[in-house]
Amino acid sequence: MLNTRIAFGAAYYDEYMPESRVERDMLLMRQAGMNVIRVAESTWSTWEPREGEFDFTGLRRVLDAARRHGISVIVGTPTYAIPPWLARKYPDILAETHDGPGRYGHRQNMDLTHPGYRRHCEIIIRRLLEEAMPYDNVIGFQLDNETKPYDTCGPRAQAMFQDWLREKYQTVENLNAAFGLAYWSNSLGSWEDMPDVRGTINGSLAAAYEAFQRGLVTEFLTWQRRIVDEYRREDQFVTHNFDYAWKGWSFGLQQDVDQYAAADAVTVAGCDIYHLSAGDLTGAEISFGADLARSLKGGENYLVLETQAQGQLAYAPYPGQLRLQAFSHLAGGAAMVEYWHWHSIHNAIECYWKGILSHDLTPGAAYQEIASVGRDLERLGSRLTGLKTRRSVGILVSGRSQTAVKHDASFSGMDYNEVLRWVYDVLYRLNIPCDLVPDMARDFSGYELLVVPCLYAADRELIAALRRYTAEGGNLLATFRSFFCDEHGAIRHYAQPWGMTEVFGLTYDQFANGKNVPGVHTWMELLRPGADTQVLLGYDHYAYESCAAATIHPYGRGQAVYLGAWLEEGRLETLLEELLPRLGVPVPAVRWPLVVREGINGQGKKLTYLLNYSEAPVSYCVTRDCEELLSGTCLTAGDSLGLPRWGAAILESRGQ
Amino acid sequence: MLNTRIAFGAAYYDEYMPESRVERDMLLMRQAGMNVIRVAESTWSTWEPREGEFDFTGLRRVLDAARRHGISVIVGTPTYAIPPWLARKYPDILAETHDGPGRYGHRQNMDLTHPGYRRHCEIIIRRLLEEAMPYDNVIGFQLDNETKPYDTCGPRAQAMFQDWLREKYQTVENLNAAFGLAYWSNSLGSWEDMPDVRGTINGSLAAAYEAFQRGLVTEFLTWQRRIVDEYRREDQFVTHNFDYAWKGWSFGLQQDVDQYAAADAVTVAGCDIYHLSAGDLTGAEISFGADLARSLKGGENYLVLETQAQGQLAYAPYPGQLRLQAFSHLAGGAAMVEYWHWHSIHNAIECYWKGILSHDLTPGAAYQEIASVGRDLERLGSRLTGLKTRRSVGILVSGRSQTAVKHDASFSGMDYNEVLRWVYDVLYRLNIPCDLVPDMARDFSGYELLVVPCLYAADRELIAALRRYTAEGGNLLATFRSFFCDEHGAIRHYAQPWGMTEVFGLTYDQFANGKNVPGVHTWMELLRPGADTQVLLGYDHYAYESCAAATIHPYGRGQAVYLGAWLEEGRLETLLEELLPRLGVPVPAVRWPLVVREGINGQGKKLTYLLNYSEAPVSYCVTRDCEELLSGTCLTAGDSLGLPRWGAAILESRGQ
Amino acid sequence: MLNTRIAFGAAYYDEYMPESRVERDMLLMRQAGMNVIRVAESTWSTWEPREGEFDFTGLRRVLDAARRHGISVIVGTPTYAIPPWLARKYPDILAETHDGPGRYGHRQNMDLTHPGYRRHCEIIIRRLLEEAMPYDNVIGFQLDNETKPYDTCGPRAQAMFQDWLREKYQTVENLNAAFGLAYWSNSLGSWEDMPDVRGTINGSLAAAYEAFQRGLVTEFLTWQRRIVDEYRREDQFVTHNFDYAWKGWSFGLQQDVDQYAAADAVTVAGCDIYHLSAGDLTGAEISFGADLARSLKGGENYLVLETQAQGQLAYAPYPGQLRLQAFSHLAGGAAMVEYWHWHSIHNAIECYWKGILSHDLTPGAAYQEIASVGRDLERLGSRLTGLKTRRSVGILVSGRSQTAVKHDASFSGMDYNEVLRWVYDVLYRLNIPCDLVPDMARDFSGYELLVVPCLYAADRELIAALRRYTAEGGNLLATFRSFFCDEHGAIRHYAQPWGMTEVFGLTYDQFANGKNVPGVHTWMELLRPGADTQVLLGYDHYAYESCAAATIHPYGRGQAVYLGAWLEEGRLETLLEELLPRLGVPVPAVRWPLVVREGINGQGKKLTYLLNYSEAPVSYCVTRDCEELLSGTCLTAGDSLGLPRWGAAILESRGQ
């Protein structure tokens, strides 16, 4: 189905309805051009109200109705929120965390390693799949929901962690040396002496524990996948809704999951993207989310399993924004846009994360605007599917560095995602689309420019790969706090940036907080450039006169730029504007708030998405003959196309 | 006594004195026109230093001295702070709360349901009453002190709560449906599966637990009342010092007690009112506190059992303010003004809540000013007692809505009392006196205008009563967030405002946070008025152009105003100034800071209190022949009366 | 050694090095004029990796190398951070605190009263001393490291506290009376009823517990001293690195230790001083730290056992500042300046508290600047040692008042150190050097002026001593919140300031928070001066017109100034500028940022340190013939000496 038209729909919760209205809802969906729903993932206690007693009446009612109305269904395994009887059966089933033992009520707080949890997960998954398999309109399965390790720190998890360490390091002496445990007398005399990891003052040990926790997520999803594989038809996909760091909205790399590894458990990548709206809508999160989701399965189209309809207060959209958001997802390569959720809930913690329908369950303004998108998608069918993009800029993202920076104790308050988004957002505003490249990659030769923000912890192989990339003609742009530590987060004890001094043509051994230095945020390195290194930027302060803030240096057939300071955003934008063309990346004349994204659709035609992220109308000068798909207007090169406030347009080029 | 003159006095703690000075204190009191003290309620460990060993020497010394000096006494039961031996005897006597188990030391942290606590309460109460009964100058009893449930959450309380739920809902299926427990798999398969309520993510369940907790307070006070009734003479009253939500001072409705229900346990309402002072003194808390206390026993005069003398730092009064405050309490209908407390304490947590005497225990400036009030009261006797007021505006206050809003998860950070005080304070500044009407009331026909702020949760009966009131000619003014949920805090799934769309002539299904919308604080509903609905206010923003912010609509013989937005205070004041006359409420020309309050005293004369809440002198034009009681001056209609900064005057009309 | 030249060096951690480089490091040290290191105090787990298994290879390697290079060594006992096996052996060895039980990992979190901890401390101390004694270059020992009670609150500590109370007060009745425990029913009927002190609402009880805790530190250090005394040679000193209240840097009096008592356990006082740097460097903390450290052993020279090299981000120095700081320590009377630490660490919680060497372990800018100091010190030898100072102003510091104010519940948020530093810093800026005098002193006759900030709690003897001092011709200047409580923190119930009304010629019984009063911070007392009292300052507010804010009064042969208000700093500076000459203290014309400090060196010559705490060059007019020691320039009275930004100079007078 995903090949012939964009999937468009919502999470659907018959079980939360104050009264059954499944027929009415399906009709409304069809009228809104919706063709897919996701069901079942939240309500284990509905499907199994008492241990061993199952009731799938409501699920069958929905699956039947969906089949009747030609609506496809994604069935989710309901394991992220356990029923009360299960919590009562196993008092230790909730994860003990850094904050102590858990309390029943919240979701996503169980211990993934608990054998009883696993046993009952398996039972409910198998029973649910048995119910779902007879339905040919079930097109795929979602494993669990935004799975995390839930900071499990109980005795079992810590014992597993010790085994994990033991396997890796063999002896405590090796571990002491790798992590520098001698500090404050923490070195181990035997494995039995390993203390509760929650008290550690050693960043390497804390980071290792988090890596272990991330491994639990991968293992858990892989385990669920194997169960699902015993049942599913070949045409049914398996997905998972990966999410992002949360800052009140989807902000950056998700710390708690190694998504690149965990994505092996699914056949198609999925994601959940939420963002501010109204006057705070910028489109950056949709773009960032897409770039990350696309990279999980090597550039393939991905599923937006959840995104906001009306959302909470700060997400309530202005007229036009729901359309703009939907087309922005498609511009990023989404094969599906699924709202969370169909109807606003009347109880409990998320009753103000509003769905397509408001609490009155009648089609209101949000429904109408979403329906207009649905009808466009229905009409345009395969002209929007299979979008492929090719980007000349890659940004290296590193979960290992993210964790290491979190534990770096530098008093800088630096957050990895703040640095990542600092670079990303400036490129976004310059209308330079990027790929997000995982730090397990070793070949970057496809990119004109590779941006490396805050690669705080890196192993020798990655560093060698980056040297090779540059030597062979690549353009490398790295920021402060890169190449500082080894893979354990232990600081390198040779010249910084370690292994890269010849590449960047500089070294440094001091840094400061940038207080009183114009244009610097909270971090500055006192760079000492070599003779053949060009200084791009210095520091405007008497104490740092002899140091550079940003440099460029030829290395092999390529060039290497080093940004030693966390500059204010405007200064970074100015710098990149001038610098990027020298690094093989032309900067378009059109800038944010008019976002332009290009790609080739499944029919081989070039699509150009125009997205106006502002409350002022803008106009765009068409560069080749094309059809504007939403209006059906034909345009000729040179024509001016007007976009209203928060407006979107899709240009399909004539010919190939 | 309360009929012949205003009771005036202080809480008196002989047991906290560094040395006995009861004779000297009583003399000073008499010289200050004081005629009442409250004793005994704080020091169980003094009366019973070891289990079963009683020592009332100090109490008798005070009761004897008071009798000798003609000072009346209110005796308080000393159950709000337990002695160390009792905490040692029952290690579980302190309430386990949301924050875990308690620690001995603080007051008001025991478990009201603890059988051992109850047993020992009964013993000390009976012994104390036996001591007190021989004294004819004991005029009444105070039950406990500002009783609350102290967030008791231990296993016994939770088991009692389950019984309470079971009785109300019979089956878990009923409970699941009423509260929407299906969300996140929280629905119950059996009563035995009920988890610890502290972890719940279901606002209805959390609110129900708080309602259960409030019931404990009513039950506890009723239980104490029954014991006291076994002893007291008919002429002795029973009271309790109800307090208010605390924001550093008495701010609004007390969340933790159902005062309207608990007031059945007393014969006369009492309250504790504290407020900012010096440059921050407005009088609003005194006025609000009076309006609430008066309503607890159907408009009867009430006792101010505690109010500040010198208080803490932010309460230290300017010259004149202590007089102004005292007369403000009387203007609100108080039959007694009792300071907390006579002397400043020299130890422990409240040693900087200063009394009438400072730490040096000599009569200082505060004593002198209070004494001038006392002498006025002595002189004026029954000319100030028995004040009855009649107010044409009622404000509906709803504890149920307060709790529901607290759990509403709307990301608005809305606090019920902030909305209540927003309306109340604007009316206060417009010099429009109000009654506060409980949401258990069903007949509002006595009011020209009924104001309904934030009636978030309401049952069908109340809604029907409000419809009836309006249909029969009442003027109704409701704010945003009203009529949204049922009595369990479950959101209504029909058109909003539920059950009232025809009354207000509008509906809406969307709301926003008001960011970037001029004049809006943090909440705005996108009202869609009907054809015969007049728009009073719109939103000044392109995205909300088609919506109304405030409307008026005829309904039956009455009118209904709906305020959809939390407006900035100045804008509300302007709106009400224009609107109130249309709703049958004339707006006086005199405004705050000159507060005017009228009533009829026990002799049938009209009293007018003039209260100047400013540091500038003001003058007031007298509207009828009268006597100014404090100065004894006779005035004629048309005379101008000057009030100094922070000044007060009382006009008694000539004739009836 | 300390007599012939200034000791200059660093803490040295061979055991933290990623590879052994002891030879290279010693060479670098020698080249930098460094002659001392401190070792061994942090890594018990290195010296005893498993119980009873010792490994001092690394220690011997360092001691041998130091001996070879002529570097002296201070050996620290490694008891402040316990090894994992010890935490495993005694699960209760970590202190239970107000926040509950501890977790292994951090330092300084064990229970000093734990018998197992003591036993193993003794074993490791004795073994370490046996290793160290053969080395003649070991010049002294440091006991533990910045010892504190670590808020130990477990059952054993509380039982010891009860014994401590019992011994002091004999009966619970005495205790009840002294502390006013009757409040809120907390009075004790028997010692067995004593509750967990963590819950108390009685400030006297809380303060007594803290005094008990401080006693544990003194006892622990004394116990270690006795062990060390069994081993050490007569020429070897014993010291301890006392620290200061921490506010991100060394700020004021250390609340958790009674340093004046604990200093009996050492032969020479030591301290750790950290402070902001770069644009925030003022020198005040170095000066304050010196004045306190000097007073611990009666004015003797002291050791700076730790001060920052490059420190953390906010401590990163500008060029010149490391020199300025080093000479500032000497100006205060330091006999040693030892950096923390030699090399930047590559792991764990303090890896960004940078040493003399950066992480690359090569000599960088910080090393070079420190080396220039070292070479100056080497060259100047005994010309800088044995500095004696004589100060005409003393500031009385009171740990008892500090604790009492912390628990005073006055809603003022007052912190003792903020008041102390408020006075201290203004005097510092006026270039008036002070001694800090402990509140156990009784003879102040050596001072022209005794400043008494916030002496909130004082016993009769101290008050009598202050009366005597003034009567006999001393000048006394006390601030608000002095003489308010007895030694238990119980407020005096007579006229305030208690026992001093005749001295200051005033009384008061009211205070306020100073809101709306120009020039007042957060505290103001409404002073009522007597007839012969001169008002220095009033309050600019109608409500306080009749009160004084600051007064001066003759008493006996002396004068007494009372500051009733926490003035804004600028106003205090102006007041003191005018007032000090009247109190016998001339105010120099030279002001901060040029700090001038004088003293007599061990050869009887007068030294004048000039310290330019600013980024602007300044010049200084020389008042007598002298040699500027750092440059070797000879100067004549009247010459102008220029100091660059952040520059320092040392003038040695010709002749005596």
C-alpha cells in the first residue's frame, strides 16, 4: 500500500471512547481521506483484564469495521503499560531507578529484564497476534512503544552489567585502567567489590552502564520481533516508533536508545515527532526528525507513527499549520503521516494532548484542515510516494559522545543536543538539507561536506576514517569538544584534538567559559594554529589575542575547518554563509522561513516542496516548468508563485 | 458575651513564657481593652509529659488569673501536635504521605486514622475538659487546630479508601468506566488489584482520594465535637479555626478541607487570616476571608481566631495598619478579633511570627496601637456587634473544581484560586461586596448576579440549578474552564460548555495558551457565538479573528455572560465596569483603595465602614446624617470626612 | 625548610597518571622552582587494593624520585575516600544523613564514628607511615583531607548525641527549658523519648546537633594526630587542609568544622583556597582565607595546601593572574603555596579541575607562568619568609552565631557569611587589613577597632568581654542581629541588644524587611537611640521616620557604633569611609583594585606587597626608599612605580 499512495491516518482507541462509535468514526476518516489506523498498543488491561482471561471484543469490532471501510491497520504490541494484576503479581516488576523503587500507574516504568514481565509479554503478544492474523487489512506491526531502559538499576540489572563488563574487560585491573577508577579510591580489587553503579563519580563507568541499558532496548525489541516473525505474512511490515530527546518537544538524538542498532529489529523505520506550534512553529523538528528517521534504514522512506493533531496548549495550531506540517513530513521522506490521535481523551494524564477530534467528538476545524490534506493525498496518489533525496552535507551524530558529554563534569552545562541543533538549525535556516550519519559509519565519501559536532568520544577507527575522508578530498568541519576522549570517555593525554592535529593544523591545551568575550556562548578553546593554517575568526579580548577561534587547513586533497568556540547563532550563520561555498556547498538565495526541499518521486519525477514557515505571505520564483500539485496549476520557469502565511506548495517538474 | 461587645484578645501561651508573668500580662490585656484569650491547644506534652501523667498546673494558673481579671477563655483541644512519648509508642503514628514516612518534630503530621492516636486524643481531651469545666469564664472550645488530612497515604488509609470506592461504585467495571481507568492499561480486574494510589496518572482517581482525605477531616472534627458535647454547658460554643490556601499568606479556598461540610461540627464558624502588610497591604485577604467564613454557617457572624499582630518580616505593619486591619475584620462580620499571639516566642520554628508583645515582653508600638482599638471597642460595646450584611453578588466557589483543575493536566499551570481571586479582587477594587456561595447550594435567587469562576467539575444538579436561576431572571457570569467535566473530573464528551450552550448561546471545542495574543494571560477559548449572542470582546490576532473572547446572551428572563479568556486584570476591570450595570449591579463611584462596607448592626442601625488602604489621605463625602463612631463626630449628609493614610472610620446612621 | 624559603609545589598523583613519568615530572618541577609535593592522601584503594594486601610500589617510586631531585614531600593519610572492599565489608559504613543512607562512590561520605572505619583507618595510616618514615625528605604529614562530619545522622551518632546532651543538661527538664522544647509539644518526658533529631523544628536542638557533629571532626583529627605522633620525627610537622564555606568557591567561615578547636590537632595550620578568576578575580577570597588561616594558630605563618592552578572553567586565569594570586597568598602570610594539582586528570568527577599541566601533560602557558613565580621565590629565598603582620582592626567571627542564624526561622534568608563578607569586603576595598578573631577570645585590647558582624548567639562571658573592651577605650562596631540570643540560640527576653543597651545607647523591639526603604537590603532594625547617642543614619521612609539605622555612642573610654540595617554595599562603604577615622582607623588613599599589604619579614625588613586586581595598569607612589624585589629595581621615596594589568610588586624597605 505504501507504494501507491501516502498512508494517512491516526492512532485509534475504541477502548477509550465513552461510548462505541466505531462506524461513525470510520466514516469520518474515509471522508477525510484517511486510510490507516494504529491500534491496540496501549491497553493490555483491556485485552487481559485478569491474568489468563482475554477479551478482544473491542479489537475485533475495530478490525472488522476497518476492513469494511477499506482502512488498513497497524497492530501494536501492548507491552509498554502493564495491567494492575501484573504489578500486583510481581511486586518487583517496576524498575528500580536512580530515584529508587517505582510505583504503579505510569507507563514505561517496568524492568525489561524481569522474567515475569517477559513471560506475560510473550503470552499477550501471541494472543493478540492470533486475533489479528485473520485480518488481511492488517498491514504491519508496531513493536512496543517508544521503548527505553526506564533507567533500570535493580540488583538483577546491575548483576547483568557486571557480567557485561567482565566479558569486555576480563580483569578488574583492565577495567581500573580503562576507566581510571583509581580516582578517589574507587579502583576494584575484585569483581565482587563492584559497588552499586548509581553512586559512581566515574563518568566512564556511568556511561558504560548507560550503554548497557541501551543494549537492553535492542535486545527487547529483537526478542519481540522474533515472536512477531512467527506469525506475520511476508507483506506485513514490522516497525517501531523511535522518538527523540525530549525538551517539551522532540529535540535531538534520543539518549536512551541506540536507534541505529535497534533499527535492525524492524523492517521499516518509524518515528514520533512533536513540536511547538502557533507562533513558535519553525519546521526544524520535522526536518531533523525526518533526517534521523531516514538514516535508520539507509535512506529508505519511513513512517511517522505519531505526530500531533491539536496537541497540548503550546501545540495548538494556527489555521494552515496542520497542512504545512503534513507536507513537511512528506518533504522529509515520510511514507506515512499518522496523527496521535483520532479523538481527544476524556480522562487521565494525556487528556489535553488533543486529537483530530476535540472532546466533543464532532468534526471541528482541525478535522477539516486534516481532511483537506487527506483529500489532496488521495487525489495525488503515487505522485507523492517513494521520494528519494540526495544530500551533499552529512552531519555525524554520536550517541557515545552524547553520553560522554553528559558525564564530562566540565562545569560547562553543555548538552550534546544543544550543540548538534546549533549547527543543524543554522544549516536549516540556510536551506541546506543534510543527512544525519551515525558514528558507526566509516565511509563518508558520498558527502561534499561532513559536519562533526561535539564528537567528544571517538575510537581510533572513526578518527582514522575521518582522516582518510579528508585526505581523499572531503571537506571536514568539526566543532569544539571533538576528538577529546577515547571511546570510554577518558580524556586523551596527548595533544588535542587527538589524532587530528595534523588534519586541522592546530592544537590547544586550554579552554575557558567565554564570559566577557563578545559573541561566545559558554565554551571557547584557545586554538594555536600552525603556520599553514588560516585563521577564520579570533577572539575579541586582550587575554586571548594570540588564539584562534576558528580555522581552516588543507589536508591531503581536502580541507578541514575547526570551530573552537560555541558562537552565538547569528555569528555562526554569518560564518557558514561565507565558508560553505569554499567547502563545495553553495548556499541558496532562498532562506528560511521559506524552506525548499527537493527529491525524486517513485515515478522518477523531481518534486520541490515549498514550505512557508511564517505568518507573512512569500513568493517563489519557479526555476523550471512544472505543475503545482496541490492547486493543479501549471507554471513556467520564471513564474512567480505566491504562498500564503503558513502555506505549502509542491512542484512536480515536467519531464524527468 | 459576643452579643454585647466585640470579643478582642489573643492566643495566650503561659507555657512558652521564659518565666511566669500571668498577672502582669492580664493587667496589660485589660489596659488594652482585651477580654478574651485562647489557650491550651498547642502543648499536649506540657499537659501530659509522660503517658498517663497529667500536669495542668500552668493551665489552672491562667484560668484562675483570667477569671480574676474578667477575661473570657476559649480552650482548645491539644491534638494537632503530639508529644514525643506518643510518637515513640506508635512508630507508625505519623502519616505516611506522597513523600514517604514522616519524622517526629513538626506539627500536623500524624495519621488521623490511627487508632492509637484517637485513643490518646480522647484521653487528653477528656482530662482537659474536666479541668476546664469548673471555670465559668470558659466561653467556648476550639476543636484541634487548622485540621487537615496531612496527606495520609499509608496502607490503612488506602484500605479505607478502597472500601469508600467500593461502596460508591460497587464493581470495578463501574469504577473503570467512571474514571476512564483503561488509559495506559490502568483498568482494574478486581478490587484486590487496586494499586497504591500515589502512583496514579488518572486525575479522577487522584481527586477521589483527596475527597476521601477531606472526609477524614470532617469525621475527625465531628468525633471531637461529640466528646466535647458530653461536657460543655449550653452557653459554651464550639468552634474551629478554618484556614485558607496558603501562598505565604491566606490566599483562597483551602484545598484540603471541605469546610462547608466540616462546619457542621461547630456551633460558630472560626477562621485564621494572615496577609502581607506594610506597602503590600491591600485588605483583600481580610475581605475574602470574611466572605468565606461568614458563608460557613449561613451568613452568621464568625470568629477570627487568629490574625497577625506583628507577624513575620513581611507582615510587620506600618503605623495605623493594625487599626485598619482590626476594623476591616469587623466590617466583614467578625464577632471576635483574636491575635496570634500575645507574646513573641523565644524558641523554635515560629519565634519570628511576632505577637502583640515583642521578644522583650514590654508593651511597644504594636501593643499601643492594638490597645487603642481595644479601648474603642470597649467604649462602643454593642454598637458594633451583630452586624448583618446583604450582598447582591454571589461568587460560586467549588472545592470539587479546585481539585479537578489541580489534576487537569492541561499544561496551563492554572490554579483554581488564582482564577477565583482574579475575579474576586477586581470586584473588591470596584467596591462590590460579595458572598461566597458553596457549590452544594442549589438556590441562587437571592443574588442579582452570580459569578461562576472556573467551575471545572460540576454534576447535573448544579448545572440544572444554574440554568433555572438564569431562566428565572438571574444574571449569570461564568469564566473559562467552567462546565467542562462531570463530577469525577472526566471531560464531558458533548458540546462545551456542557449543558449550558443554550444558556450562553455559544459553543467551542478549541483553546490555546494566549501566547502573542494581547491582553490574554495563559488561557483562551475560541468561542463560537450563536446568532443572538452579543460579542463583548474578541481576540486581537489574525488566527483567532473569527472567535469571541467574551459574550452576553439572554436566557429566559435572565442574562448569561461567558468570559472565555483569562484576561489581564486591568482588562477585566474595564470590562466589568461597563458590564455590571447591565447585570443589575451598579458600580459605586468610590473605588479601592478606599473600601466601603455597609451592614446593619444588632440594634438595627446602618453602619458604614470606611477603610483607606493607601498611604495617601483620602476624603469621603457623607451621604446621610450619621455619627462617626471612632471620633464621636456628628456628620451631616454632604459633609466631607477625611481619612489619614491607612485610616478607618465607622459611620452609624441616625435613626434606623 | 619553611624558614629559608617559601615552599612552592603541587599535589602530585603518580597513581592517576596514564603512564609513569615521575622522572620527567620532577625535572619539570625543578625547572619551575618547585620544591615540595603532597602525596598519598586520595588513594587508599591503590595502597590496599584488597583487605590486608598492601602495595606501596608507586609511593616509593615517587618518594625516591623526589629525594633524588631534592624535592620535599608532605604525606597525607588516605582516609577521606574508602576503597570498595571496605564499603562492601561494612554496608553501614557510609553515613546516613538528612537525605537518608549513602551510596558508595563519592568521597567524604563515611560515618566517622563507625568502629570498622576507624579500625581500617588505623591500619592503613600505620602502614603508610612505616613506608614514609625512612625518607628524610618527608617534611610533614597531612591528616585526612578537608574533614567534615558528613552530616552523619545514623542511630549510633544520634545515641552519642543523646549522651552528649545528657552530660551537659543532666535532666530533660533542664533541656526542655534551655531549648524551649515545649513549643508544638516537643518537650521530653524522658531521655528515652528523644526523637530522631532530623525532624526537629527547634533551632536550638538542631544547632546542638551540629555542634556535636563538629566535635566529631575535632575528635577524629586528634585521634589521627596521636597515631602520627607515634612515628614522626620532631622536625616533621602535622597539618590539615582546613577549607571554607563553599559557594562555588571559598566564601566564608566553614560551618561544619570548629576550626579553632580542631587546629589543636596540628602543628601548623593549613588551608585550601579556591576562587573565581578571569574577569571575576578580586583577591578578596585569598585575603579572607589568609586572615582566617593565620588566626588558627595565633598569627603564625600557615600553609596553602591547595589552591587552583588552572582550575575549572570559571577559574581559568588570564595571563598574569597566576603570578598575582601567588604573591597575594604570600602577602597574607603563607609559608607555602601548593597547587592543586600538578597534572590534569583524565577521568572521573574532577577531570576538569585542571592542574599546572593540561591534559596533554606538556608544559603550557600555566606552567610557564607558575615557573616564573617559582624562579622568583628561589632567587629571593629567605627575603620573603617569616612574614609577620600587625593589624589594628579585628573582625569577630562566630561559628555559634553562624549555626544559630541558619536555624533562626526569621524569613530573612540571612546567611551569616553574607553578612560577614559584606563587612569584610568593604574593608578590603578600603585597603584596611584585618584579623579574624574567634568568638572564644576574651581579650580584644590589641585592636583599635573590633568589628562584630551578626553576633546572633553569644554567652554572658563574651558579652562581658566586649563591654570591658569598649569601656577600657576600645572602639566597637556591631551590626544588626547581634546580641539577640543566648548561647543556645534562644532569643533573649529582655531589651535588645541584650546586655549592650548601655554600650550602644539604644534599644529596639521591632525590625522589618526593608522593602521600599531606599538603600536597605533585607533587614532593618527600628533603633530607638537614647539622649546621648548620635544618629549616623536614619531611614528614608515615612513609617520609620522616628527610628535610627546607625548610631554612635560613647561608653567608658571607648565608642560603640551600631549598624541596625543591612545597607547596600555602596552605602556601607561611604559610611565607613567617614566613620573609621573617628574610630582610630585611618583610611588609606589607595583603594582596591590596588591592594597594599605590609609586614615584617624574618630578617626584620618591612615588605610591602602591591597587588593590582584590575585589567588597567596603575601606578603607586613609593613612600620610602626600597627595593622592588621581583624586578630588583631600587626606588626612592616619591618615585612612581607602575604595575601592569593584574601585576604584582614587592617593596623591601632599606634599613629596618
